[in-house]
Amino acid sequence: MSSDETVGRRGRGRRVSRTSRDRVSPDEYRRFLFRAGIGTLVPGVGLIAAGRRKSGWAVLVLFLLLAIGAAFYVYRSGTTGLIDAGTDTERLNLIVAVLVAVAAAWLLTALISLYLLQPRGLRTPQRLLGALVVVVVASLVVSPLSLGSRYAYTQREVIGNVFADDDQPSLTVPETTDEDPWAGQQRVNVLILGSDSGPGRDETRTDTVMVASINTESGDTALFSLPRNLLNLPMPPDTPLAEAYPDGWEGPEEDAYYWLSAVYRFVPHEFPEFFEGIPDPGAEAVKLIVGEALGLDISYYVMVNLRGFQYLVDAFGGIDIDVPYRIPIGTKESYGRCTEPSGWIEPGENQHLDGYRALWFARARCGPGPVSDDYERMRRQRCVIGAIAEQADPATLLRRYQQLASAAENTMSTDITQSRLSDFAQLALKVQESGGLRSLPFTNDIIEYHNPDYDVIREYVQESLDPPPETPPPGPGDEPTGDPTGDPADPADEESPADEPTGEDEAPADDPTGEEEPTPGVTETPSDADGAVDVDDVC
């Protein structure tokens, strides 16, 4: 055997011996994976295990301090503080930056730990498995941080795009401060508009007009609805509107120009100088005129495009609501008749409606029986508002936040200012805690739309906002007097304003002959003339 062959065999022997010595044992590899996983889950532990004790302990202490500080901030802030943070764009920017920085630092620490913990002799598949373990464990931490930063970023965008700037001009928004967000008012009144703009319509038409009057201390809420074809609307005093129409916004009954639904479009058109500089003069006009009609100072408005309303309901995951009778989908009036429906919403209790079906539940007004009644449509709309308010619990809002934010950004507009958003969010919690909404639609049980008595309307509003105190039951020795207040009974005093004659033409609902047969599936509800009632009692 030559000397070269001998050297070659010795070299091969040394290489084989070195490879065997450097190969990672199964136990050692399992320890590596465990340390890599723990080092990813708890920042700094991987560095300590790799022998970089000073660096590891510094990182671990830093992250622990950050976690304790965050937990302490949440604890000390409480619900109010968290709402403030979630409605302040500057704080949201800070939250986004902090969460992104923490996620990046966490991931970088995990990658460094993985590199330092790798034993010599790892094969490529073993390295890939180690990297996979780090990625999976890191996702448990980085994903929530990324989701939180995404929520904060989305919230900042929604606030900027939907809510008004603090210096936005307005004729009705009061001067407020952080110490007195409601300008000394016991109740804040918000106009709710449903606009029916979209393809085939040149201008916005507000077919749904409601006012939510909310007690700023208790959250007690009364919801008033007005018919879209209401006439002879009173104009706010000491304004060019009242000078031009001293007897109200009146005209022929059949002329939709003078309907309530047309105020948004036509009043600013007639008085452009009065509304100059107002971002949404139509909403401002409706606030002023509806406020005068109800006897309320309406400070803010929220307008929802009804064509986008279904996306809001879908973002909630649908609503559960009682359907009193069959409601057609997709019908409209054509040549005095209703077109064929594309489907039906069947009657039944606690029906689950998606956005599309909820939209037609609220807006259908051409169909059999009560469907064609505008007043019945108003009653259905209050039920939808009540269902949304009841089901908008914090868990649902958090779980579906991205969808809700996107839907709100595309379908809503308001003059609620960004600086008051936190106050309204806290007020919304009070509304939920107060036990529900009270509602009063001004239907033909109370008024005639073509000749309304606005003094009667204002009486009903005030009685709804300041209901008489409950009288304790009479004692054993008390004699019934027919009057719970103890005053002598007077039949004239017991009649409500709705019982007074309003003209020759009586509404069908008040017609004693009552030729209309009851609709199957409809449950008897209190008369609107009885005043505001809890939405749950009528829906």
C-alpha cells in the first residue's frame, strides 16, 4: 500500500470521526427546541439559556416592566380612561407606535435567541423545524399585538373620516368644555336621519326622521319619530326662515316640496346665505325645524344612508326581531300598484334578519295590509333601532369591530365633534345600563300629518321626557277617587290631546266602524296616543 493511500484513509477516518462527534443527539435537539420556544414566548429567557445572561436579564426585566405598566394603566384607567384613549386620535397614534415597536422588538429578540441557541451540527431540516417552532410561538404573541395596532389605526381613521372637526361651524352645536361636555343641559338631543339617496335620485331625501333625547346623567332615552310627509312645519323664530314662512313651511298637501322629507334638500336651497359655511346645510335645516316642531334644542345629528344600512346590520352579524306580519322584499309603487316582491319576510317571533332583510323590514311601504301604511313603517323602524341598541354589547362590538368600522365609515355622517366622542361613548354605556329605549312615533293616533297640531306634539314630548311620578298603591283605608293624584276626578282632564277632535277626516286607526280586518300574526300593541312606551313592549 502506498503512502498516499495510507494518508487518504487516515483523513477519511478523521472526517468520519468529526462528523459523528458533531452530530446533535435527539435529547439535545429536543432541549434546543424547548429553549427556542420558551425564549420566543418570554423575551430574554432564550438569551439567558444561550449564556448571554446580562443581555437576557435586561431584556426580560424591560418586558416585564412594560407588561406590569400596561396592566396598571388599564386597571387605573377603568372604563372611562379606556374610552378616552380609544377616542383620542393622538393617543391612538401613540398606541399604534408602541404596539408595532413592542412586536418588532419581541420578534427580533426571538430570532437572536434562536441563532444563539443552535447547537453545532444541525442539519438543514432541523434548522427549518427550529425556525418553524419560533414562528408558531411568536405568532401567539405578535398576532394580538398586530391586531391591536390594526384596531387602533382603524379607529383613528374612522374618527378622522366620520366625526366633525372641533372648529367646524354650526348653528346648533353648543359651546362645550371637557368639564362641561353637555353645556349645562340635562338632556342632549340628537337628530337621526335615514337618507334614501342613491342611483336614480339626484338629491338626498330623508325618509326617516327621528330624535333621540338622552338624559346625560341616567342615560334614560326617549325616541321620537315623525312622518316623512308631515306638513306646515314651524320655522325657528328670529331667523330668515320664519320671516319668509311665518305660518310654517306650508303648501299644497300633494306637493312633496313641503314635506318634512324635502326640508333637507329645499330649505338650504331657498336660504343659501343663512346656511353659508355649514358643511351639511340640509342636516342643519332639519335640526332647526324639527327642534321647533318638537319643542327641543337639537344639538347634533347622525345620518345613515339607508342603502348602506344593510352593511351596518351585516357587520353586527344580523339582528333578532319579532316580525308581526308578512313583509314583501323589493316592492315599489308603479302606476298605483305594487310591483311583485322578490321574496317575503315571514312572520314570527325572534326572527334573525341579515342586513338585506332588515333593510326591507324597516323600509318596505308597498304591500298588503299594514305594509303600505307609513305610520306602520315608522313603528317597524323604531323596532329596528331598539334591536340594534340592545344587541350592540361590548363583546359584539369588539369581535366585529373591523366590519363595523368599515360600514360606519362608508354609510354615516355626523356633526358630533371629535372632542365629544368620548363623552358620547360613555353616554352610550349609560343608555344600555338604563334598561332600554322609550319610543313615541307621531302617527295618526296622535296627529293628522296634513294639519298637525304642534302644541299637541310638544305636550306629548314634554310628558314623555318628564313622566309623572309613580303613585304608591292606596292604603287599606283609602277610598278610590278615580284620580291617582287625589284631586277630584274631572272627565275633561282625563282626556289626552289625541282625543280632541282634529278635523272632519278621522284616521282609519281611530275609525270606530273599523272595516279593516286584523292582520294575521299581528299582536295588539299600545296606542301611540298613550305616550312613549318601552320599545320592548311594542316590538
